[in-house]
Amino acid sequence: MVTVKWIDGTDFGYYVLCPESHVAAWDGSEFMDAFEDYVGRVTLAGLGDVPVLGGEALPVTYLDHRMTFVRKYAAEDDGGLEHAVDQAMGSDGWTDAFEISLGGNYRLMDCMVAGGDVAESDTIRVHIPEGRYLVRSLFFEAFSGDQFLLERLVGI
């Protein structure tokens, strides 16, 4: 069984992948231009675009070995997570969202909390290798009945 860190601190359903260098300056209003159903992006002055995960207030984690953000839609525990994500990788149901340039160290955190007010325990550290990525989305139901929303970064 894989052990992952989940964050589940959003009341609004939006998480941002904020560059670590910008966390202290994040004021919580930057995401207002990213009202998408499940994944969008915002532009941070001088830093470029960053993805915003939205739609529903669900627990979220990041699996670095798959470069995939996972939101737990309906699952009791993490027991089937790794197997479910591995199953999903071969699915033909992925939807292309957009292309984005990323690279460096980020914090996955609640969009609505100002960076100075967010506790490190309420974030997930994410390292993304420098590059251009296609963001792809999938709602996935595993054989076990667990349901997940996935956003994956695919190098292009």
C-alpha cells in the first residue's frame, strides 16, 4: 500500500501549484481568472502560467513518479490508489486541457489562502523538471469502485 500525503483544507474547491518563490506573495485572489470545471491556469507576473485544480473541494495529492495530481472523489483509503492510477495511465478517456511551461519547486496549496497564512503542513512540495507539458484530465473509476479525478503532466 502506497502512503501519500493528502491536503484537504480547501472550502472553495481550488488548489494552485504555486512556485515556492512566490508563496509568500500569493494573496489568494490570483486564481479568480481560472474558473474552469476541473483544471485551469493563471498567469503570475514574471513567473508565467501555473495550473489551478478546481471543481469540487476534494482531498488532493501528487504522485511524482506519474507526474499526476489525484483528487479523491470516492475512496475509503489509499489502498487502491497506486493500482488505480496505473490502470488509468492506459485509458483512452483522457481529455487534453492545455499546454504549459513548468519547471522548479512548487507548493500545491489552497488557492484562497494567502501564502503568508498557509502552514507548511497544508501544502505538498512538488518538483517539476523544466519543460513544456500537456495537462490531461480524467475522471476514473477503478475496479474496486474507488473514484478519482486525475490531472497528469505529459512532457511534449
